[in-house]
Amino acid sequence: MKTAADKVPPGTQDRSDGPAERKRGDGATAEQVTDILRARISRHDLQPGQRIQEVLIATEFGISRARVREVLGILEQRGLIERIPNRGAVVARLDAKEVYEIFDVREVLEGLAVRLATVNAPDGAWDDLIEALGPAMEETIEAGDIERYLEVLDAVRERTLHWADSAHITHFLDLVLDKARVVARRVTLLPGRAKEGCGMHHRMLRHMAAREPEEAERCKREIIRTARACLERYQSLVF
């Protein structure tokens, strides 16, 4: 079991784009450029169907065309882009069937991660996140600042995976979370979903802080099921 001294838990660090974003033009590594482009696709800065031009990426980040092709290969493997003859690389469009399958996988894996993290985490591990999703966050959502809410949810997920301490759960979730984030932003913007989700995450974290793994897992599964149901109701607005 991990202890609080192992390392600073995820979610406490600066939530900016980080060193990779600041290194553009300095010969960034393939990993850095990949992470930046993954974030842009998730934020919809790069839209489905939008062409990704090798020369523009090479110029922006100060890297070779060979390294750009390496990055595009990684993004293609993750299902975030596709190569189309005579068009090159374009941002992949969402496939409804695949998205619903991802919801099913997430419900099982993230539910288990929450259960394990509830058992493993030290006292006080969730206190700042409980506060972050309190009344002030509801006001933030009412004001339309969805980005801040999504940042806190990312912090909750990262810290949960940290204390779950399962390499297999982390690995398999990593394979699906890129696409999950793309659709999560759209679901969060649907009527009433952000406020509902905030309350449900707050309740889950309180169960985690009270060391109630069964209740915490039940809450996590409910969060994902209700997000899926919301998507199904408004599917025509998302796909």
C-alpha cells in the first residue's frame, strides 16, 4: 500500500499545459508534442475531420517531419486521428457504438479504481477535492466556467488512479480515456449535466474520505451510467 510520503498525489500540481507546451520551438520530444495534440483534440481545439498538416506541426514545435510522423503514428494508434488517402491525417470522428462501449468499460474499471483508492488512501487524501467540488464549484458552473470543473474532475481521476495503485487498471483506462475526454466535454455541456455530475462526485468523495469503498464504487458507477443516459437522450446533439 502506498503512503502519503511516496510522492505528491496527482491533482495538486499546476494544471496548465505544463513544460511540454512551453517547449514548443525548442525541439520538443515526440511525447511532449503528442500530449499537447491529445489535449487539443480533447478540448476540441482540433475538431473532428480537421486536417493535421505535418509542416505546420514541424514549424510550431521545431521538430523534423520524421518526428511529426512518429507523433501522428501514436495518435493514430490511440484512435484520435485517421489517415485518409489524398487528405493525410485528420482528427477522427466519434463513433457512437464505440463511445457507448467505452462507457461500459469505464464503469467497471473506474468503479474498481475508486474502491481500491478508498481503501488505500491515507486520511485527508480527498479533503481538498471535496472542498473544490463544494458550493463554490456549483457557483462556478452556474457562471459557465466548465473548464475549471473539468480540471477538477481530471484531478479526481488522477489521484484515484494513484491511490488505487493498479498498473493494469491505469494501463487499460489509458487506452480509452482520450476518446472518453472528447465526449465528456460534450456531455458536460448538455442541459443540467455539469451541476448534477458535480453533486454526484462530491458525494462519492465523501464516501471515499469516510472509507466506505462499496458506497464510493456505487457512486462512481452511477456517475458513469447517468452520463451515458444523458448522452443517449441528447445523442443527436453530440454525434
